[in-house]
Amino acid sequence: MTGEPTADQVLDEYPFALVVGMMLDQQYGMEHAFRGGYKVLSRFGTLDPAAIAAADPDEFKALCSVPPAIHRFPGSMAARLQELAALVDAKYDGDVTRLWSEPTTGVALFARLRELPGFGEQKSKIFMAFLAKQLGVKPRGWKTIAGDYGLKGYRSVADVVDAESLQKVRDFKKQQKASKAAAS
């Protein structure tokens, strides 16, 4: 997903890195966003939500801003990441997998995703489709909520499994952007 084997390994080994990547996937290249967990782990030494939440905000912002930064807006995203970590620590005892393993319905999962900092309606639907397609998390009624995400073509991160599918998602997004520009 990231184009860097070490960063992809972090995504495989640390579920919190997936949520961090999805949070960072806004106004920033998808593969760069999903490298965020790797960058934090390599600089901070852990992806433990409690440790991230408890970190000094100025120091955490500084480590997130070191080039290559975790995002094109490293300061605001460092604060959002600490907010996300605090929520995961408080609501799920630091176990981010409880976010998606406990809900038995798509409605319940969607509600949990919407609570996450930086997860609006669209991002929550995309992540729900990602969980279904990539991790097999399919609570009752998930398709009704996720809609077209992950169900038709190559539209989002939910559809990325290799370099070819990443390019197809990029092409789709480029086409969408051109269509919007032409309609303006």
C-alpha cells in the first residue's frame, strides 16, 4: 500500500497504524498517509495509543514534523493523532481492533468510526469497505452503509492491494477531479 516494504510491514503488524494512515489520508497522497504509522514508530519508538496520547504535545508535534513529515500539515495532524490515540486508549483500552471486532452491525461499526477524529461520513464508509475487503470484517448490514465504496471498481484505499490497483485508484480520483473541474 505504501510502496515501502518496511512501512507496509508496520501496517501488517500494528492495527493502530492502519487507523493512523486512514486518518492522515486527506489532502495528502494515500501511500504517504499510510506511511505515517511507520514514521511515528521509527521516531517515537512505539505505536501504543496510551503513550502517544500522553506524549508532550510540542515534542510530539516536533517529531511528526521532521522531514519527511507525517503529513503536509504535520502540526495539526500530530494533534489529531494524539486525540485519536487518547480516544482509542480511553474507549477501547488501547486495543484499536476492538473498534471493529466488537460491533455486530454495520450501523454500530459506522457509529464507532464516525467518533474518530478526522473520520467524517465518507472516510468512515471507505474505512468500513477497507475493513470488509482487506480484513474480512463484515458486520450485518455493512454494505448498506458503505455503499459503492469497495463494491464497484477501484475508487478508494479499500481497493488497494498492490501497485496496479493503487494506480487504478489514482486514475479514478484524477478522472473525478477532472469531471468536477469541467462541471465548474
